[in-house]
Amino acid sequence: MCGRFVQSLSPAEYAQSLNLDLFDSAPIGRYNVAPTTGVHVIHQVGDRYRDSVVPWGWKPHWATGGRPGPINARLETVATKPFFRPIWKSGRCIVGADGWYEWKTDPDDKKRKQPYFIRLKSGEPLLFACIGELPRGDDEPGASDGFVILTGAADAGLVDVHDRKPLVLSPDFALSWLSGETSADDALHIAEHQELPAEAFEWYPVSRDVGNVRNKGPHLIERIDNPLL
């Protein structure tokens, strides 16, 4: 499951990977993005694109209880699950990222874990396929706004084969995912058949400091020489 990722570049740089010339050029500079925190999201509003900052995690208004909403949505059920129905057809969005973290767990000691940073071999930004409840027009983000990252099959993890990896699209398919002219059925086909393959990624061990959300900074994505696992 994708539970932490890196968003260090500027919104403009993530947009440029989609051939969009817009958004703020100031670096975001976040190396330990955690659930419930505000994240830059690219989405379409009418005939234009917008960069909004909304919380990572979402639940419909009727979901009761104080627990935060999920941060990921499983590809195999997202189109049919009533929980996500309000945002599946009209809430598609893209989150640009440098990469994400996965943890390898010692099978003999579940508390013993080693984080790895995963990125594209090309060094280009990643484009996560997401859905969410997002601001419309020029409205500011509302209390109910948020997003979830789509994840692939349970046997598609990179560091841990049993993990679920986020669904990453190429720029062309990411633009189609964003487009209001793309039907829900076509969007599902993109998600099911056009995610980037495992061969497009590379990963390496990093400091366990990333396990604490209070730790920040570029040192978190530096390779370490003596991993636990």
C-alpha cells in the first residue's frame, strides 16, 4: 500500500510532464508526505486545469464515525463500490510525485522493517491515478474535499510482492484520465491496462527516519549502504 510519498518539485514541473504550462513554480519540498495532510492535485475544471491542495484521504458525507477516510482505492472494486461512487465518475485527478516508499518486513519479526524509495528509472516525475472530491470553479477547498490513490493488484508490489503499488500512468494516459471527455468505462480501461510496468521502476534502501512523519528533508531519499533487509 502506498502510505508515504515524495512531492518535492514545483506544481509547474509536475504539470510540464503533462505538457501543461501553468501553476506555481515554487518547489513543494516535501519528502515525507503522509495521510491527512494537504497535497497538490491536478484536476480539470470545465475547459481548464487547476492545481488544488486537498487532504490525502476521503470518505463520503454519509460515512459515520471519527475514523479518517481511506487513502487508497483498490482498482478491482473502485468502479463498483458504493463508497467511491460519488467521486468515481467525476472526480478523476492526478498527483505528481518524485516516488514513494515501501517497507520490506522480516518474515520472522514483523516489527523489523526496512523502507525503500521507489522511483522511475528515467528520473521523470510519477503521475498517480487518483479520484477525489475536489474544488469546482474558483472555489477554495472545502471541508469534505480529499482524494485517494488507486492501487493495483495485491501481487503487484515491487519491494514486497504482496503489497499493492500505486497506479502510475504515462503522461499521455494521465491526460486522458484527467479529461472530462473520457467516459468512466474508458477511464477504467486505462486504469486496468495502461499502468506503467514494474520494469519502469527502480528502488533502493533509505533511512528508517522516514517512518516518523516529523522527519522531513531530502536526506530521507538518500541511499543507505547497510539496510536491515
